[in-house]
Amino acid sequence: MSLKSLALIENWPVPTAAAAVVRADGTLLGTHGPVGHRFPLASVTKPLAAYAALVAYEEGAIELDEPAGPAGSTVRHLLAHTSGLAFDEHRVMAPAGERRLYSNAGFEQLGDHIAKATDIAFAEYLRQAVLEPLGMVSTSLEGSPAKDGVSTVEDLVRFATEVQAPRLLDPRTVADAMTVQYPGTKGVLPGYGHQSPNDWGLGFEIRDSKSPHWTGSSSSPRTFGHFGQSGTFLWIDPVAGAGCVALTDRAFGPWAVEAWPLFTDAVLADLRG
């Protein structure tokens, strides 16, 4: 089976693109493009890192509400971008829990915290905790847990299946990850400006009523996922009962702001069929 909407990636002004849609039971509804091609993920790395953090939590290596990062911050704050750390600098901009400051530095401190707690380098912990059990053999973390993952559509389909029907984690833990943390917190969604509220779960951005947004106008408010500055995204829409991965090798910009919502709306229309 193939969703016709996936062919829309042919019209994107990018050198290479691949996409897929998968149901919670792992049924692949369609793919388009070179699904085995390895793409830099940029910030789509964060949900993978967050999942590893949640495995560490369930294993008892860390607690979500234990101190981590800057003073007053916890693991939960780091996962939810409320630690107060700056975007790309290890400097505190606000008290923990006060503002949604999207932070690569926060995820780097999260990775360091887990590495110390487990005595395993974070890239290796991610491999053992998430990538290997899911058969994500083409995925690796080649630097920062915030942005240096490399993967394929094939592998991210495995991850999207796991998140929709968890085997590695208790479903209640995953439900927490897709539930708004620190409700009502305002902040800037990179590429889309100030959002009030700027809702986020644990490592996953939650769509809710954000506007403008990189998902579709018909995406349910419960949609969650992440996009990356390398021209990549992963969303899961629990109402539609499916997840979608699209990877490209052109940096995020006006082309993506225009193309991605139209693509997502077309995919959702196909799913409603």
C-alpha cells in the first residue's frame, strides 16, 4: 500500500528526501524516496535522547525530579526545556520552570547527567537502551544529544512504532512524555516565533493550539513530535492513529514552512481516506 500524498516530497526544493507513514501496530502505510539513506537529524535527535533518558528513569538510574543542570533544575526541567539554560550556551537565562527556553545546552547537560549516573557514555547508552532493542542499526549519535544524530526513515519508522505502542517503556511513562509539562509556560518555538503557551512534553513538542506551526492545520492538538534544522521531522498524531517521518538534506527555511503543513494535511486526508 502506498499513500499518494507521500509523493508530494518530489516537489520539495531539496536534493534528497524520503518519507514514510506507520500505524501503531507497525503497519507501514507507505514510503517514498530512499528510506535507507542516512540523514543528519539535527533536533529530531532530541526525542531519541529523551527516550533513552526515560529508559534510565525506568531502570532506576535517575529520577525525573532529581537535580540536574543548573541550580534549581531537574531532569524533568531539562527534558521540557524549562531549565532556564540558553539555546546554545551553558548559561542561565531564567529560573527553572519559569520560561520555555528551547535549549540544546539543556539536552547536553541531560546527556552528561545520564552518563555519570550510568557510567556509560551517553551515545553508547542510547545505543544499548533504544537503538539496539528497536533494530535501529543505521542510527548513531555522533556528538551532542541535542542535534548530532544520524538516521534513516526505515529506522525512525521503528521508533515511531515504539512510541505509539511502547515495548521498551511502560505506556504510562510514554503518556507522561506526551503530556504538557509546566502548563501555561510561554516561549519561542524556533522558526515559528513566540507561542503562548509553548507546550512541551518530555523531549517531545506538543502541537496543541500553536500557530503558526510545522504540522498541518488538520493535525489534532494531541499531535506531538519534533522537527530539525537539517530539514527533518517526525510527528505522531494519536487521533489519526499514525506517525509520519520525513527526512531531507536541505536546511529548514521558508521552503519547509510552506511545504510541510500542506504535506501533513495531505497525509492526514489520505489516512481519513
